[in-house]
Amino acid sequence: MSPSRRTTRSARAVLGASVLALTLLGTSACGPDNSSADAAVAAGAPDLGLPSNLDDLKKWKFEDWEKWAKDYALPAATKGFWTLEKLLQAKPNEPIAPPAPQPAGTQPPAQPSAPGAPTSAPGTKPPAGQPTLPGHPTTPAAPKPSSTQQPASQAPAPPKQPSQPPAATQQPSQAPAQPSQPGQPPAQPSQPGQPPAQPPAQPADNGNDPLPKTVNAQAVQHPYTKVAVHGKLFADEPGAAAGAAGGLNHSQCSATVVADPAHPGKSNLVWTAGHCVHQGKGGGFYSNITFIPAFNSSAALSGGKQADESQYAPFGVWGATQAVTSPQWKAEGGKTGDASTHYDFAVVRVKPADGAKSLEETVGGAVPVWFNAPRDQLNVTEFGYPAAPPFDGMELNRCESGKPGRLSYEPTRPPMLVIGCTMTAGSSGGGWLAVKDGKPALVSNVSVGKHTGDPMYQAGPYLDDVAAGAYDFLSKKG
């Protein structure tokens, strides 16, 4: 066995053995510098313009997040709202992936639908290149213009970048400027105190690696008490084609209990996908957002059985009172994967019963979040509750997927992480864990995915300083 394989197996073994030994990780956020505004992002910010430069957004301080995230406080779900009947009616947020991108050095993948976007009607397939987000109800996605609708075997070209030179000029071997001749000063040096005239050239592969091989999901052994940080997230989305009274669509996703730096050992924070709690562009937060850790731990609902709440919710039912997602998702997010999918994450705060222990104390742990994790150090295990065939949403599954690749819908944003996994709709928001300092840490969540054909894979956001800022904000608001 090669050293690399031994290292991979060792890392996975540590991850599997460390789920019980969860520790806290403190984070700090950077402060802002509100400079130029980006039309696509700023459109969603009524009081605080969102900078087009991601580096500026990464510098937001707590005060800037608070000015912008005015709707973070949520009306608590009514106790007893999520009856078993409603839970079983909840439609999974669908993770369908884009057509396979071409090998490195060619065009990026088609834009997959964002996680949580409605899935296609039962028995139908979404149009080629229109992956839906894992966990949303199913409705066909509107076809893209013909210029982006290439055959499923060929990835559509990325959106045109007006300021971007032709791909032929973006080979990695070519530097932005030619080296000067000996004895001559560098060509076109920038003036003191001024930024370079042009940004660095985008990578020739536009941030895409070859797609990963399919990895089969494996059912986690009952009971789930050893992995109780994972659970199901339920929410109601307003919709015209509502299947429930009051014009609401019951939906289901996956989520993970994460540490709270401001409240060590007593976290009430849950990490999931943005599309699992917020409608994206032009919309708002869903209602009745509720988390059930270790859902169906004892298999009380497996095989179509009926059970009482105490049997399928061994650690209780936790209603959300606060939530925050990325500025990009709120301003740009939609039903198909695109640039906003790179920031498709959310942090949710749940409320314990009066006088009760915190969520972390109740389930026995919480995982820290690893921001700006070195990609070459990651060996990912994904957890989630897939609910579309061949799964039924009753069982917690995992994919031992190994080292993630890169997947991009917008080359100017950090490439998403992509792994092989056969999980389907309902796994949206499910936590991706990797080993940090010998213990598991959350490095991403399910956003979009392709669960038909070969390979089957899922992609999640790379958690950078924007994610750290949102996390830090909600931590301090508790």
C-alpha cells in the first residue's frame, strides 16, 4: 500500500473514532472597508452596500454584519407544530448537479441548481445542465438560454467575463506581465500606493478539477447517539403550489451542531445550507425552522413504521430563533447553481426549553468550524439524510469521500469543494467533516449535487472569511 493511501486511511480512521471527542474552536472575524459596490450583490442590501471586492466583504466587523443582517431574528416555531404527519410530508431539497465539467484547462461546468431549489416533478428529470439544490421541493427548472445549453456530455461555457481576456491568454505558464530584459526596469510598474493595473489572470481551468469518482453512501449504524451532532432540519417555504395549509411548503434538509466561540461548551448553533433556510434573491427566511438532532436514532420510523416524538427525536425538537446566511446567497441565490452557490451556507441558533441544557450539552458535543482550511489537508466525510429514491429520509448516511476537488461557477470566487457521493435530495446542508489536530471539524456543507448517471457527486462552499464573519456575528448575538 502506498504511503498516500495509508495516510488517507489513517485520517479517516481518526475522523471516525473522534466523533465523540468533540472540542471547541474559537474564531475571529475581520473588519470591513466599504468600498466599491457590486451591482449583483448590492441589489440585496437596503441599508449597507455590499462591496464587489470580496476582500472588502471579508473585512466586515460585527457592526457591519448587524447593520446588514437586520432580519436575523426569527419567529420561533410553535411548540408541537411539527407533527409526525408534517414531518413525513416534508419534501427534500434537491441536490442535482451540473453536466460534468471538461478536464482541467477547458470550460467550467454548467450552472447547477442551488441547493434547496425545487426539484422536478416526480418521475421527471431536470433539463440538462440544471442541477437542483439538495433538499428543495420539486418543480422543473427554467431552461437556460441556448448559448449555455450544450449536450449533457459537454459542459456549457461560463458566463462571459467582459474584462477577462480570451482563455488562450490565461495559461498557467504565462505570467500577467512579461519579464523585463536584463538591465531594464519591469514593464509598466504600478505607481507607489496604487494597486496593480490588472488583477491576476484567472487559472486556465477556471477553478475546476476533473470530477471525482462516485462514492457510495453508507447507512450509519443505529443508534445515532455517537454521531448525535448530525440531524434533520425542517422548515416552511412560502409557495403558490403549497401542499400544506396556509400557503406553506414543508421542506427537509440536513444540519450539524457546531461549537459556539462565545459560549464554550454550551452551543445552540447549527450549520446548514443557505437554501435550506432562506429563499435567496428577492425572498426571506423560511418559517418554523426546526432542528431534530439524531433524527430516528433508534430506527423507530424505519421501514414505514409509526412512532412517538420521544422515539424519533431522542434529544428533542429544537425551534430556531435566529439565522444568518451569506450576503451573496441573500442577494443572488436562486433555484439553479450559479455564483451564489459558492456562498450557500447558513448558521442557525435554536432555543432550549426554559431552564434546559444547551443543544451541545444535550447531544454530547459540537464540532468546530475550520475556516480557510488548506485544501490539500482535507479528507472529507459527508453526513446527511438523503430523502429522494433510493433513500427515504429516515436514515443517516455518510460518504467517505477523501480529498475534495474544485468546482466553480464563477472563477472570481473561491472554488467550491466537490466530492463523490451518491446521496440525493434531503442531504442539502449536511455537514462535511475533516480531521484537524486529530479531531473532526466542519469544513463545508452540501449545496448542489448530481445524483444520476456517473459520476455522482456533491459540491459545497469553501468556508472563507465571509463565512467566518457570519458565524462570529451570530455567535455574539446569542
